[in-house]
Amino acid sequence: MPWNRLVSQPQTRWTAATGPDSDVVLSSRVRLARNLEDFPFPHRMNERQARDLIRQVEAGIREVNLMGVCPPVELYRLDDTPYLDRQVLVEKHLISRELAQDARGRAVAISEDEAVSIMVNEEDHLRIQVLAPGLDLYSAWELGSKVDDALEAKLPYAFHKTRGYLTACPTNVGTGLRASVMVHLPALVMTNQAGRLFNTLGQFGLAIRGYFGEGTEPIGNIYQISNQITLGRSEEEILDHLQSVVQQVIGHERRAREHLARQMKAQLEDRVGRAYGILTGARILSSEEAMRLLSDVRLGVEMGILKGVEARTLNELMIACRPAFLQKLAGKELSPFERDLRRAALIRERLVA
Amino acid sequence: MLCQHCSQRPATVHIVKQVNNQREEYHLCETCAREQGHLGLEPAFTLPNFSLQQLLSSLLESDPFTGFGGGPAAPRAELRCSFCGLTFRQFKEGGFLGCSHCYEAFASELGPLLRRVQGSDKHVGKAPRRSGGVLRLRKELAQLRAELQEAVSREEYERAAQLRDRIRDLERRIQAGGDGNAVE
């Protein structure tokens, strides 16, 4: 896909809003950390080594395409890409904030359908990531593992017989697998149960994070739940554990929604209706307010209170109304106030249409 | 990536300058950034953004079992990775290893750390087809041993004898470091 198209359309694989349990789960992600032997880890590389490594990875990508494990994958060198473009990829969840920050000697390979993205020279030499809409960890893992096999056929992976796949940080060593699920939990937040639930997750060896991963705040009642342990458990065990805990979280959220629908029907409908009213009528919308109201509208859609709005539209809006995307759309840098104006216009246009 | 200025330390400071719509980016280590006046003169003191790496290095500092850390009790020769030159002290400070060979160079120290952070120091799960020969054999061996035990407890002695032969064969192959056929 041409770079410019990649960074100017808000649709991406996970915004499809299909997939199992999509009334609570936005997306599932599987990420495999891999490194090559005989290169220092990225934080200790110079630019020449980084470029040499990217050249080797190109051979791996050719193999992925040859084996046809997913739609065609294209490699983009990030060195000369505009900062704003890279931020758009962060907003689409295709690359990490860390990769976007420093583009020197870095690259990303993305499949045509944007399900697979392979970050090159982030914290590890390779971060193979598969995104899927809904709760779909196993198919994401299956695809990720196939991409991994194809790359491994061409690249000498750093693997140790007892430590497994070697990574820059010992918190990723072993399977190198970080699986995460993005969940929308407005009813648990409204009924003040979220905090307790999150404490429990920690005891189960799972981490709960914000919308953009580690070190970020939750936005619009959206949380990311992921495994913490990567060593001493097989990939299947890690996924089974996460899957079963997430299913319980989904169950709790659904029960909280039913409770709200029974006990506070009028208040709930009022909240959804007001959110929709503001989003379709406002002329100035901050990012924070937009995400909060989009969450209310999403709840209305997921519970069947609000008809005529599609979940995929809401997903795309969550990308389209972020700062970098708005500026990309405008074709220039915008002040925060200009962004608030354009954000309101964009949301109004998409929701009313 | 290393610092643009000194090419010695990892770049941790990212500076973006915007003048008349011209964006300039710099990626420096903290020392160079300070020398070039990009950071204030006062020593950097901010509440740390509590990350896994920081937690890791604090775990290392306080590990009573391995005895390393700032205490005067156990002076030891500085561990250094012969491939990339990273010292164990640098790992403790930054939380990142320098290359895959560091895992061997610091093996004795990493074992206890991994058990604390990950609850285990042994990988189970996927292995690359190319380097996984012995590992795959070991897994098969564990499986066969379990089967043998079951066969014995059911008094299926003929089957137990077959299993025992296969186990001996596997043990020989593992001893030999895996053979060519073992890769698949």
C-alpha cells in the first residue's frame, strides 16, 4: 500500500468491529519479540548496523510474501517519514509510541490488510504484531506464528536452549509473547467496580493499561489487558489464561450493563442520548470530551439503545479525531483550538451521515 | 539507538525544534543533551515514570540472594559481555541487556532475577525449527517418561519395555547434541 494511503485513512483491520464478543472487546493483539544473533540490541546499535539489519529483514519479508501467509507485506523505512505520519500509525495502533519517537535506522513492515505489522529496531530487532477485531487471540497467534516461521527461515534468531527467545529486556524473554485485549468497560466504571476488578487482575499475573499501552491513561473507558509473564509457560498456556480471565471480565461487564438497564433505564438512555446530542451538535470538542462521549454512544450502540450508528464508525472516529490524524487530514499543523473545531466538524459529519 | 552526538550511550532525550514550520529532531543521551544546553542546568530530578525496567533494576539492587548491588559487602570482579562490551553494572542501571550474548555472560546473575520476575528461568513453548533440535528431543523425552510411568502403573510391561528403549535412544541423541534428523 502506498505510504500516503496508509497514513491518511482511519480504517484499519481492528476497526472492523466484527469478531467474537465485539459488544465489549474492540480488538485482540499478539506481539512476538525476536532478535537476531550477532547484532547488539537496538539501543546499542549505530546507524550503520541498524541499516544492515533492515536489509537482512527485507529478505525475511520476501519469504513471508513468498509463503503467502498473509496479504502482501510492504516494508517502509522510517528515516525520512514526517513525524506526523508516524504519529498517525501510533493512533492506528500499528506501531508503538517508542518506534515513532526516533525514526533513525528504524522500519515497519505492514500487510495490505493492516492485520500484521512488524516493527524493526524498536526495543527488540523485530516485534511481530497481529491485530484482530473482537476477542480473537488464537487466530492472531496462529497468524503471528506463521509470519514468525517465515522470517525465521531467513533470519538467524537469537534463541537459547533454556531461556528461549532472547530479548533486550528480561521481562520479555522466553516466548517473547505479549498478548493483549482492548476492552470497553463503561458499566463497570459507572458501577464503581472497575478498581476492584483491576486489583484482582494483578494477582492473576495480568497487567491493565490505558488506550495506548504501557504508561498511558485509559481513554473513554477503554482498557488493555495483557499477560506479564513470558517465560516458563507455553504460548498456549499464556493465551488460555488471558482468554479465560478476559471472558470473566466480559461477563462482569455484561452483568453490570444488564443491571443498569434494569435499575436505571431512564438515566442510561438519557446519558446515551445526551452524548449523541452533544457529539452531533457541538462546534468545539476537545479530545478528552470527544472520547468520553464516544464511549457513551458506544455503550448505547452495544446495548441496542441507540440505532443507526455502527460500531465501526465509532472505531474509525476514535482514530480520526486524534491530534495527528486531524492534522494529516488538514494537510498542516493545527493549534489545539483549530483541532477542537475540526474534531467537532468531523464527528458531526460522520455521525449524522 | 545510540546518541547522535557521542555515539556512546543510548539516546534517551528527544528534542524537537520547530522554527517557521521547519522541524528539526535531535536524539541525544542525557549527558550530551545537558552539555549542549538542551536540558536545564539543575540536576534532572523528576518523579520517575515507574516502568518495568526501573522495577527490574531496583529488584537487582536489593537482591539478597545474589548479593550484588551497592552494598560494600561483596566486591566482585566486574562482569562484562565479551561480545558487546556491556557491563553488568550498566545492565543494572538501564534494565536492558546489550546483545543476545549477554544472557550467557551474565547467566549466573540472570537466573535468580528471572525466577523472581518471571517465576521461572526455563523456557517452554515454541522453538525455532533450526536451533530447536535438542529442545524438541527433550520435550519428547519428558513425554515418553510420563508414558513409561503410566505403562508401569498399569502393568503393561511389554509397552514399558518399548518405551524404555526409545527413551535410551533419545537420551543418547541428546547427549550427542541432537543429530541432523532431529531438527524436524
